[in-house]
Amino acid sequence: MTVLAVFRSRAQALDAISRLKRAGVPARAVATPQEAGCGCGISAQLDVRFLARAKCVIRDGRYTSFSGYYKPCGGVYVRC
């Protein structure tokens, strides 16, 4: 299952993806779904198996634009 880490800033989303990759988390940039309610358009997509490590990386990055984690549920993404 995939999880999205949603950001309000494109620059911070791309920086977080870079940090996640350096930490061994296979992450990629994807379009942010409308349900997330953020306008930047880019989120970090990762496998749920790496969520704990990703949370540490994103927390340590102190991203002011971080909006939250979302998972697919019934064809839409919901906050998790």
C-alpha cells in the first residue's frame, strides 16, 4: 500500500523526497490528489513499509509546509 506525504510547498516536497531517498526510503514525486486540500501539486509517495522511517526524516526536516500523511481508501485518499 502506498502513502502520500503532502506538502503545501513544492520546494519543501522536493527537498523531503531527496532526504527520504538518502535515508533509504524509496520515494517519488506524484501529483497531490484534490482530497488532500493542498495547492502545491506535489507529494512524496512511499510504501507504507517505510512510513516509520519517513516520519523520522520528515520530522527532523522541520518542514513548515508539511500537511500530513494520506492513504488510499475506497478510491480516494484520506488522512492517516
